[in-house]
Amino acid sequence: MSINYSAILSRAWNITWKYKILWIFGFLAALGTGGGIRNGPQYSYQFNGQETQWNRVERANLPPGWANFFDQVSKIDVNTWINIIVGITCCLLLLGLVLLILSVIGRGGLIGGFVKADASGAVTFREAWGVGLRCFWRLVLIRLLEIVVGLVVAVVIFLPGICISIMTCGLGFFPLICVVIIVGVVVGMWFLLMDYSVVMENQGVGEAIGRAWTILRDHIGPIIILYLIVFAVSLGVGVVMLVLFAPGAVMIFLSVLPLIAGSGALNVPLLVAGIVLQVIFILLSLVIGAVWTTWKAGVWALAYKEFARATPPMVVAAENPPVATG
């Protein structure tokens, strides 16, 4: 079938920019991706008996307040550290569960809200949130199924691939990488289409599996082209994020470089300036990530509507999306 890619991309952007309430769901949907940036100085320790001391050169180059702080930290006993680590681990697990729940609800709400905005020209937070809640368990089951299928595919591909690579002295490694990329993209697109089948056509998980596979099989060419377009745009977004990240990171690195090299003291003003820039970068990245996720979900929602119409049977969800009406 013929797909007007430019119309889909521009329509998705117009809806994304006009209905900024969807950015909230884009932010929530992006929570499941994880990620982070780690910066900061690295310090060496000297162990002398049961005491831990800072290297004298590094300690002398630290501001007095910082040196005292690290001295106090070094006096914490092992049992206290174990309790702290256990407590932090439990908090992180609980936080991860909360983020997963919000991410799944955000995913369903984003797709449903985008479809509602496209069909009726209006969408509210309550309507989009209602879609996310209604589709929550089905989307969770799809996530779990995706993990299981991913593990199975990894075992099926990597074990024979490793054996072939060993027997071919490493020459089989490159074909293995190509196979992994191709299979990964196909499986990823399959599960992506399942989400849209659940939300846009209000199908169960079993129905969504078959429906998504049928659409993927019948429209593999346009889907690959659209995937490559979205991937190219994502590279551009990544470059923008890198440009925004670089100044603060460079300033932080330069501020601690003399301390690491043992040639001077910590440049506190430069460090503070770098941290401020990094905080600004984090805030901007959250907004950019929310907008990007919203636009990308919109692109696939509009494309799915075209694919599904050309692959009957289809529940007409664009005109009557499964959104909350109360």
C-alpha cells in the first residue's frame, strides 16, 4: 500500500505541539526506558590496618568542608553501610515498580489520547488517563511476553552463533550481529504494534498478537521505511542532547582534573557552574524526551490506523477510540 510519510510526520508533529497535555503522558511513557548520566571525581583510598584514610595529596587539595565530610564518611562502620545499601536497594526496587506502572499507564494514555485528539480535535487528561488504566493489564502482559520472547530469541540465536563464531575463528561473528539486529527490529516492531492493537482496536492480548503479526507481515516494507525515518530523527535528537550535555560535563571534568592528576586543588566555582548546567540539561532533556516520545507514538498511531484500515477486519477506533467519557 502507498503511505504518505510526510503527511504522517507533519500531522503527528501538529498534534504533538497543539495538545501539550499529551507531553505528560510522553514523559510517563519514557520513564520505562531508564538511563542516566554519571559524572564526578574519582578518589583513591589507602588502607592502613582497620582505618581508611584519604590520599594526603588529594585531601590537601580539597576544601576544608569537603575533607571533613569525607573523613566522617570514612568512619562509618561496615554494618551501617550494609544497612544503607539494603535500604537504598529496597527503595530503588519500589521506585522502579512505581515507574513501571506509570510508564505503562502513560503508554496507553499517550496512544489513546493521541488517537482521540486526531479524531475529535480535543482530548483531556482524564480521557487519556482512563485509556491507560483500561489497557493497563493487557499492556503489562505484553511487556512480560516481550521479555520472555527476547530471552528465547537470545538463546536460540546466540548459542549457535557463538559456536559458529568459534569454529570460524571469529568470522561468523559479523553475520551473527546482522542477524541479531534484523531479528531484534522485527520482534521489537511486532510488540510495538501489539500496543497499538490493544489501545486502538481494544483487543485482548491473544488477539493483539495475531493482529500485530498480520499487519507487520502485510506491510513490512512501509513499516521498515517508517522505522528508518523515525530512527534517523532519533539520531538527530541524540545529537542535540549531546550538544546540551557537553558544556556542563566538560566544566565538571576540568574542575576535578587538577585534583585527579594531583597537580592542584579542586576548582569549586567551575564545579558549581558545571553542576548548574547539568541540572539545566536534565530539565531540558525531560521536556525534549517527553515531546519526542509523544511525537514518535503519534507517528506510529497514525501509521497503524492506515495499516489497520488496509488489513481488515478492524474495529473503527479512530472515530470511537476507547477513551473515558465521564
